Amino acid sequence: MKGAHEVLVSASILNADFSRLDRVVHKMERAGADRLHLDVMDGNFVDNITFGPDIVAAFRRLTEMPLDVHLMIAEPARYMDRFIEAGPQTISFHVETAESAERKTEAIEAIHAAGQGAGLAVSPDTPVSAVDPWLDELDVIMIMSVHPGWGGQGFIPETAPKIAEARARLGRAGRGGLVHVDGGINSKTAELVGTHGIDVCVVGSALFQRGSDASDEVELVKQRALRGYAAASAAVR
Ligand code: DX5
Ligand code: ZN
């Protein structure tokens, strides 16, 4: 029998107070987040600039939580060794980047050689089928539900069915890969991504709202996503 469906929360620290990353990390641990999602931006693939491998390594020293690196950089293969060295659990990069298919394959192989999980991220205007050449090698498909670049944007509902497409592909590949959804996820949007079978909800700004409790939000996102999953499963029965 298949085990019960599980939904995890990966906390994106993009909208946190960068002057006290230690506090941010411990707040996310206390809030019950399962993983940390680290958004790397280069001002080229996206307009915004955030941080590089040294900061990922600093997060590694601060916590034992699993780290998911999300590279929004134009040349992920070029910098891959340094991100691998920083020691995250997974590294995902964008399938839309201009590096060749061979370079992408090499980058995925390098991630695996280090014992880490490899992922491809898919922007809102890109079909999920773009990841098909690498499907058998993927531990993560990251469905972007906002245009990459900034935290705090509104969820794009049209992207939600791509979660189910990615889930079906990973199921067929049989590697146990997980679908992450990234952008605009909160207790209101979680149910919809749940109906499409989401595995990992990336939650950013919703965890850093003044006056609201991050642990309540983590719990609500999981509950609502599971409620969506249960409703969708009942409907097809
Ligand atoms: C967007 C980033 C996301 C984002 C999530 O480019 O990849 O990880 O920070 O934050 P919210 O949940 O605020 O959309
Ligand atoms: Zn992200």
C-alpha cells in the first residue's frame, strides 16, 4: 500500500531580516518548517541580486535543517561546484538558462556525485515538458507560481495544473523526486496546490508578516494543502 501523502514546508528567507540570519533560522526551526529555501539571484537571469555560495555555507553552519538552494542565475553550471561545496541537500536551477543541454547534464551529475539532490525549476511561461530530457535524474521539479525575482508577489493560479503534470512525470520516473511549488504560497493558496498533489510548499513572505505567527502559518499551509489533496482524491474515486 502507498504511504499517506505528506506535504512539507520549505521556508524561503528572501523577505527576512538579513541583519540577523541566525535569528531567522531559529525562528523557522521553532515554527516547524521542514526545510529552508535559499534564493540565489544574480541580477542577470532575474533583475534582483541576493547572495552567493558563501551565504549558503553560512546557513549550513547555522542549522541542521535540510537546505534547498534555488539558483536564479544565468550560468548555474559555471558556479555549480561552489554551491555543491556549501553543502545543501538539494540544488535546483532553471531549465530556461542558456547553458547547453550537455552543461545542464554535467551540472546534475556533479550534484549527484556529491550525494545531493538535483532539481530543475520551471518559470510560469515554460511548459513542464522542458524538463523531460533530465526526468530520470531529477530529485526536484520546482514549479514557479510567480515570475522569479522577488518575494511577496501574488500566486498565478494558471500555474497550478503544472504541479500535477510534474507529479505524474516524477511518479513515472520512479526516483522518488518531489514537486516544490514556489511563489505566493500561504494559507489561502495552499488548498489549490494541494488539489494538484503538491509535495513541498515553498513559503516566503507569509512567514514574515508582522503580527502573525509563523508556526500557525506553517501548520495552516500543511492542513489546507492536505485538505485539497483529500478532496481531489475523493473526487476521482
Ligand atoms: C521568487 C522566489 C521565491 C519567493 C517566495 O523569485 O524564488 O522563493 O521568495 O516568496 P513568497 O512566498 O513571498 O512568494
Ligand atoms: Zn525560490
